Amino acid sequence: MRISDADREQVAQVLHQALSEGRITITELEERLSTVYAAKTFGELKPVTADLPGTAGAPSTALQPASGRALGLPDNRVGGHPGSAVSVGVMSGAVRKGSWVLPPQHTSFAFWGGAEIDLRNARFAEKQCTITAVAIMGGIEITVPDDINVDVTGIGLMGSFMLEDKSDAPPAPPTAPTVTINGLGFWGGVVVYRKPAAPKDAPRIES
């Protein structure tokens, strides 16, 4: 993938931050900047920051999301004030979607009703988050973007608990957030959909 001037400047910011923290010397900075400004693809940029441990010194705004993930940098969607820890639909519906922060533990319960959780525009309070979904004679739909890691471990008892992959994207990198989805579908169903990430201007809706 070819890069833009803005991409080069963002990586240059990472290097300047590394210099300020003593991770590289001035000479190394000059050498790496020469490589950065001559680079044409992300592949040429990767070695420039490869030996910076976890690129921990990179400011959260140093790279745009797609650029940072392509370079294997920490995901800037991690962090923020956690949103609601529960979503309950009892003979009604509950929705969590748009721009919100998934807490480390979220519980979704549907009884004779339904719940919808959409993480495509969400942030994640921690890199490892868990959703416990319990559907009893009801249904829960959870949509996860294809650029995070998801682990579905729930049980269907006279019901279903399943993952449907609707994306052709490869597995997300280890630096991406990981969401574990467990729970129970009893006379009901929990379906997890893996889909392409949604546009960032999607509205926030919580109920």
C-alpha cells in the first residue's frame, strides 16, 4: 500500500518522540528520517519503528488508525471512560451502537425481547474486554468489526450461540483489541456477526 506525505509526517513524529525518551540517538533519528521521507509504501516504513519496544512512546495521535495498524503499532481505539456495563431487553429491546466505550466487562440479557450491540464504531476501555450474553426466549445480536480479535465461547441450550463471519478480511493483528463473547442461548439465540468496520460518522445510539 502506497503512503502519503501525511503518513510520513506521522511516522516522523513517532521517531521524534522516541528521541525525546532516549530510545534513539540524534544520528539514528537523522538516518531513519531519511528512510521515512524516501519511503513509498508501508512496507518500507515498518523497519523504521520495528525496534522501538511496542512503540510505547508514540503519541495516540501520531498515526491515523489505518496507518498505525498497518505498521503494527498499538491500537488507538483502546482507552476512554467505560460506557454502560449492562444492556437489558425484557419484553422490549436494548441497543448499544455508534460511538461508545465498551467496558472491560459488559453483560447483555434478553428475555422475551432483544438486544443489539454494535462495536464497529466503538472504543475499548481495555485491550481485553468480555461480553456475557444471555438470551432466554429472546435474541441478542452482536456485531464486531473485522479489524479486532473476537473469541466466541458461549453455549446454546435448546437454542443457538454462533459466530457468522461476513468479512473476507484476514485475522486482526495481535495489537488489536480482543473481545471474548460468552454466555448462554436458552430457547433463544445469540449471534455474533463479524463485518467490515463501519464509517466513523455513524451516530451514537444508546438505550
